[in-house]
Amino acid sequence: MVTNGSSYAFLKLVQQPTPQYSISDIMLLLPGHPCLHQVLAIMKQIGQELRSVNR
């Protein structure tokens, strides 16, 4: 996750023979545009995936 406090983006690295990067859309925290729930849902999903990998 990359953030400046009011904007969020997620980066993904796929390590294949040649590393490939991908970036999500930028999500802005603006009055009247509730994207914080999307950011938190993505972070929750990442946390669940990390817990399943560490088992």
C-alpha cells in the first residue's frame, strides 16, 4: 500500500522469471466519497491471505 494520508494505491509484485508490477486505481478520501471502506476491505483481505500463507 502506498499512501500520502488522503490518497491510497495498492502495488502488486508477481515474481516470475521477469518481475512484473501492477498498481490499483488511486483512491481518494474526499468528503462525500466514502472509499475508506474499500481501502479497509482490501487491507483485511491481504491480512487474511497472509495469515493463511503463514499456517
